[in-house]
Amino acid sequence: MNTSTTSAAAATNDEPMLAPREVTLGNILRQLIAQTPKLPTTLKGLTALIRTKPQRQRSIGLLLEELAAQQPEHIAVRYESITYSYGELNQRANQLAHYLSSQQVRSGDAVGIMLENRPETLIAVLATVKLGAIAAMMNTSQRGEVLLHSINLVTPKLMICGEEVLEHMSTVESQLPVHLATQLYYWRDHGHADKPAHYQDIETLMMQQPDNNPATTRQVKMHQPCYYIFTSGTTGLPKASVMSHYRWHKSMAGMGLASMKLTKHDTLFVSLPLYHNNALTVSLAAVLGAGGCIAIARKFSVRRFWDDARRHQATAFCYIGELCRYLLNHPPQDNDRDHNIRVIVGNGLRPDIWMAFKQRFGIDHINEFYGASECNLVFTNAFNLDKTAGVCPLPYRVVAFDIDADAPKRGDDGYMSRVDRGETGLLITAVNDKQPFEGYTDAKATEKKLLRDVFQPGDCWFNTGDLVIDQGFRHIAFADRTGDTFRWKGENVATTEVESILMEFPGVEHAVVYGVEVPHCDGRAGMASLTLKGDDSAFNWGSLTRHLKEKLPAYAIPVFIRLRPQEQVTGTFKYRKVELKEEAYHLDKVDGGVHWLAAKADSYRPLTSSDEQQLEQGSVAL
């Protein structure tokens, strides 16, 4: 089995802290030979990829209808003790689609969907896209100002809410647009609670509708939007990125069939939230493309994960890198390899745990990929190599990046330049008719992501905002986010690299690294927030200092470290750094104190008020 993403190197063209793994022709040829038995599935995916055209009358809903006709009894969804066959899933989606149509939901309208992981979430999504409407996938952890912002961004025609999110919805109900206040629909959670008076019971209403395929499904074209997927909001308020049927089908063909090589006999286990593209596009597309089964967990649980995977007889699962770290940090069990998982798909699996995870759990293929909700192409580890985010045949470049200016470098001629193989730079992707940038609902936010006149007058490229390592043979390894990489002592520091080294130290469970401003100093000093596995009082700061000095160059060693009981993460396990950067090392803002490493000091020691004052005055060397 394979692994995920690749090693993070220093986020510049300077010498990386750890040499990136380069891809060779020999690596690729060996894997091609090993994958020969699965060649028919790969060719099926490549054929589907070639046939995917923006103007085709083809959609997610049509694919479901075809599967329901071909294999109506085949299990499509598993959830706890509940199963839906393809025939049943299509009928329920049809009933809801007919009801939504009766409420004047039309092609191009948004339908707000806010439910946790359960079959009803998939039914709501599939019903919406059958109408040519857009499923606006609300983050179920949002409330108050952030939730209201998300709703107002997409202006849904109506909202379908699960019983489990009503408390969150109550924080915004008085501020909703007038039309939406009368279009709130409630979906019981296994019939546990009574319906609130100002909500309508969506399940009762839909069950009164016919279950035949709506005529609208065959009118939907691939270029039309199918989802609004919200960014995680780690650096501010969320943005709503647009996902089209076209990109969804490209994921289905390129990722699910050609790369993962799923068949109808596979069951893909999903414990990530369905409001995220890893679940709703990568996973669902892979399953429907193969005619397989998707098994969903309500939420990710380290303790129940493998038992659930076994119960559903899963052969695959989707991940975010930190999910794998949580599983690896869990105490080893005798039955760690007692499962049917042959392939996993996701992004963000760091190189420091790649091989350990693969070997402990006996995973054959780690299908790491690189992509984002708004990105117009995807890299996928189709050749089953270790420590790589994979390959992409579409036009992209890795260009030189200026960390201080936080912008790609331009030469005297005004144009950008590519980095050499093995070097790190900014990943940009070509924007054209075959590779459109669908952007966000906010036109200004869309324009900010575009780079123009990059290599020649009039060309246009999408700025991914990610620094990657060019591994050769059209493969890349993720290095860092541009906003996370910082410059200190004249050198560029990749936060992901430092985080990996910190988490190698015994007793450190999580590490979040970021740069903070210090008066009278150029650049930003490194700071880390650590979550420990055991008692803070027993933590050996001297041993940690020696570990960092052995593993990292001096400029990359964090100057400040704080301890926290747990790190703040999004629903998809991304660390929130905004608040950490604002609090920095200031003792009046940081609970639990700060340790720091002065110049030439042998070990970290507690930061005192006197120390902080000297730092502010610039009277202490760092």
C-alpha cells in the first residue's frame, strides 16, 4: 500500500533542512509493472477522464440514476446499522428533489445543507444537484457571526438542518434574510426530538412526493456548479469555493479509477466531515465512479476507527494527515493489521510518520494527493511511491518565491522563473478553457488568487499559495503554506519541517509552529505551541533543546515555546494559527507561560516579565 504527501523542505530556493525525496524513472517503472493486474481499471479511468468535457450533459445525479438502473440492489451507503441500496438512495434523492422543486428551487439556486455525517446528508446533496442547484455545505461547527457570514455569502433559497445543529442555528435565526426565516427545514436524527415550531419537517414532506427521476437531471451540464465548499477559515472568515460537476467527474476518473483503482466490490470508509471536499468530492466521486459503497461515521474517533472499518468491511478510507497521526499515536494493538484496507486517500500525511504508519497498519497504497477546494488541478500518487503528493499531467509550474515580499519573484524582464529539480518554490497552475479557475462566490477574492503576465503577456495562472518541492517526473512534495513560512536570521524557515522534528521528540503529541515579530529584530522569530502526551511538569526541556540542536539548523530552532492542553483545529484537523500569532510570547495574553531560548543558552527556560521587557527594548540577543 502507499503513502501520502511528501517531505517539507525549507520554503525557498535555499538548501532544504531535509533533502526531498526525488522521483526516478526506475521508481515509476517498478510500480507500473506491479500494477499491471489493475490495468483495466486504470484504463477505464483514463478513458473517462478524456471524455470529461465541460459542455457535456453529464452530472452527479445522472451517474447515480445510471447506477440505480444497473445495480439497484447493490449497497451504496452504510451508516451504523443502516444501509441504502443504489435503488433506495436514488428514490430518496428523487423524492426530496421533487419537493425542493415544488418550493421553486431551480438550476443555479443554492440550498443550504447543515447536517453532520449521516445518510440524510448525502440524500440532501444528491437531491439538490439533480435539479442543477448548488449544495452549499455549511460547516457544522460554525455558529454566530461566522455561520451568518457563510449563509450570507451563498444566499440559499432554503436551509436543511439536522436536529444536531439546531443550537448553532439558534445563534443566527434572528438575523437571517426574511425569505430564509420561513424556509427552514428540520431533519430528525433518528426521530429523537420534536420538531421546533418554526421549522418544517423535511422528511415528512418529501415522503409525500413521487420517487421517479426528475427531468431536470438530464439537463445539467458538467460546467455547472454542484457544491459550495467553504474554506476552513484558519486565516480569517471563510470563503465559499465553487465545485463543478466537471471537476467532480475529473476527480472520479483520475483519482478514484485511474489512481486508487476502486471497483464495485470496494467499500470506502469516511470519517471526515461531509461538508469537506475530501469526503464529498474525492471519496463520493471515487465510490460512485466504481459503483462501490461509501461507509460513513458520524465523527472521527480514534478509539472506534478501526472497529468501524472492520464492521463495514472497508477496503479503503479517506484521511487528513493529522487523522493518521492520531491513529499512530494511539497505543499499538494486537489487531492493528486485522482489516481489509488496501488503499487510503487523502492529503497532508507528513514524511516523518509516512513509513511508520504504512508499516504498523500494513497499508499497501497510500494515495496521497495535492489539491484544494478552489484549485483547478490535482496531483495524485498514482504510481504508489513513498513520500510524494503524486503526479499531474496538466500545465503547472513551480516558481521562485520571495519570502520577505510574500510574493513570487520576477526578473528584470518582469517575468517569473522556474526552480530546478529538488528545489522549493511556489506552485502555480495554468488557467485556460480546459483548466478553468472556478473561484469563489466573491469576485474580488477570486481575482486575488490570479497571477497575470507570468511567462508572457496575457497569460493567467492560479496562485495556490503553497510552496512545494519539485521532485522530478512531474511529481511534487508539499513544503509549506506561503503565509506560514517565515524568515529569521536571513534564512527561510518551513513550519511543517520544524513541526515534524518537534513531534519526533518523546512526549510531544502535537506541535504548531509559526513566526512572531520581536521588536528591533528583522524577520520573525520561531515560536511553537506544544501539546504533550503526559504531565507538563515532567517534561525535560534540556533534552528537547539538545534534540532540536541536533536536528535543526540554528535559525530554525524555535525561540519561544508555549504548552497548551490541546491545539485548536478545524473540522478537518487544520491548526488555527491566527490567534497564536496574535498572542505571540506576550505573558499577559498566554495562559500557562512561555519558555524561551536565549542566544548561546544550553536550554529553554521560563520567560519572565523582566525577560519580556528586555526583548521589547532590544537589549537581549536572540
